Amino acid sequence: MANRKGVFIGAYVPNHLKESLRRRAAAEHRTLSQEITRILEEAVHGRGLPAGSIDRREKESQPRRRATDPMPRRRAGDEPYGTGGNKSGDDRG
């Protein structure tokens, strides 16, 4: 038998739910076990990255730039937020 990492969790689920999970797993080229593990991880730890994405950030990395930028985050020459400017191209102001 294969050397598996983890523990077996037994659960009774309705047959229609099992078949739905099996079809969804097959559509995403996963085994039923992988699909159930993905759903459980998402439920416990929150939604992760989209399928196929790689998280290249390290565990000790700082938050993204927006979280560490000092205020104000706008440039000195920018129009104040909400003025909108004249975007239509006419002179009605």
C-alpha cells in the first residue's frame, strides 16, 4: 500500500454528494481524496490562492506594499480625491 501522509477520517455522506465531489475532482484532474482535502483546508484556513498559483512569499515576509506605505499615498501633484476632473472632453466643467 502507498505510504500516505496524514490520517484517515471516516465519514458517511449521501451518495449524491459523493458523486458530485467525484465529478468535480475529475473535472479539475484531482483525486476524490485531494478534492476533499482542498475543501477542508479552505474551510479551516480560509480561501487560498487560485488553482495553479504559486505563493512565492516567505512565511516571515512583510505585508504587501500598501500596508507599509506612509500616508499620504498620493503624489503631491495629484488632484484631490473626488474632484474627477473634466473627463468628457467638453468645457461645461
